[in-house]
Amino acid sequence: MFIRDTAYKTLRGVEAEIDALAARSGAEIALLGESTEGRPIRALCFGGGDYRKPELLYYALEHSMEYIGAEAALDAARRLADGECSEFLDKTNVWVLPVFNPDGYARVEKQLSSGLGLAFARKNASGVDLNRNFPVAFYHFPGSVFAGSPLKFSPHYRGAEPCSEQETRVFRDFILGRNFKISLAFHCFGASILYPYFYKKSKCGAHDTLAALAGKISFAQRSPYSVKPGHKLYLTNGSSADWLYDEQGILALVMEIGKLGVKADRPESWINPFFWFNPVDPREELDNIVPASLKLVEETASRFCGD
Ligand SMILES: [Zn+2]
């Protein structure tokens, strides 16, 4: 279930845990679609799934090597399966999509398991950065090294056109068919909670609401993260969060988990980029962020229900 010499699950282990959590809690499993290489993209739904209820989405692993994000989403699902926040689930559905980019996850798993153990990958099987492939400001170039690039060899290659990628289309169609009000994407690293805009240096219309939501999470953390609009960390176009907010009216948050993970006493973290992004032992950071992130369940129920 775990990749050798790491505290992180194999993709098969992630899928097995999704099945186990559903079996244990009665949550629904939805097959959203397939990746470029034909792997299933699956989400858990807590709350019964009636789309007339306001919905909340946690999603992770747009970027291949950001395993702690998938682990954070799974940890949120574990807590929901254990009954946390159950008092709000008659008013809201909570969806958890741990692995947006399963081909990327599998590729990193293969590198880590190969014995070389060095893993640096962020794109999908076609070499596209999925968090630059969304139909929002796609052709706009905000003048940043992190912006979506038209060049295939760039780590931030945006793809040939908006939604050129299978995974992006699966996610888009999933969102269009549901009733999401709030979303939280897990990425790493940066110890921050971000919100739109990412593609331009201006205040979005929901700035104060988004800052308050992010502030609630931060306030509930043992080691609080900074709260700011995404463009203050890095400017980028074509991101899922800007699309969710700008095109779908969803209050979209992004959490950049943790800090650069190089630790003096953990030699594996000195040379392997995987451990710059993912702590050797993720437990402490998960406990810092996941219970706090679940504050959004009550927020979704209280902000968007009529009574
Ligand atoms: Zn990322």
C-alpha cells in the first residue's frame, strides 16, 4: 500500500482506501471519467448527493508529485467517514477528489519505486500542466515564470488550447453537472491559503468573503498559514481556481501545504525533489491543515441554506 521508503501510498493504495472509506461510511463513489492513459478519476460524496443542496469540493493532485495534497484530501475523507461534520451533511454534500491526475501520480510512484527514488514531475501523460489548461485567461500572459507557457518543454506548458486535456474536461464536466458553492484545492508548498485572482493583480468581487473563509481555516490551524490573493504568491493563467471563481461563481480557495521540506536530520530530503514538496513524515502537517480545512463544511451549510 505504501511506496518503499516513504510514508505515501501507491495509487492502488489510494484507490483501495477510497473503496474502504465508502464501504465503511456509506459515502457514494462517483467515477468522473478517465485519464489520458485510461485510469479512473474517482471522487467520494458525503451527504447523499442530492444536487439541490449546496456542495463543497476538496480536490488534489493536479500536479503529479504533490502527494501530500492527495493525502490531505484522503485525510479529510477519513474524518468525514468517522462522523466529523455529520451534523451538517443534511444541508450540504461534501465531495472529495484525491487524485485529479492519476497518470502523473503513477509516474512519480514508478520513479520512487525504481530505486533511483528521485522524483520531479508535475504534468499529465501528455506533458501538460493541468493547472494551466483551464479556459480562463488562457492566452493572457501575466509576465511570470509560473505562468502558463505555450512552449512544450516548459514545466508550465498550458496545452494546445483550453481544455485540450482529458483530465481538465472530466473536471469541467463534473463541475458543470453539480451545485458547488465552495472549493478547496490542495497543492504544495508555500504555507498559504490563496484565492482569486491568480492571473491579474486586482481584487476580485468576492475578495472579502474569500479572505474571511481562508481566515477561518488559518485561525483554526495550530501553525497558521498566510492568507492572500493568489497573484501575491505567483501570477498564473489558466488555473482551475480562477476558472471555478470567474466562470462558475464558486468561492475557490487553494492551499499551498507546508514549507520547503529540506530537513538537516533527514538525508533523503537533501537531494530528492519529492521531499522538498512532501514532508518525509506528513502526519504533523496533516493535523495542522485537515481539521482546519473542514471548517468549510459548516460554512457551506450556513452560507447557502435558506434557513
Ligand atoms: Zn501544485
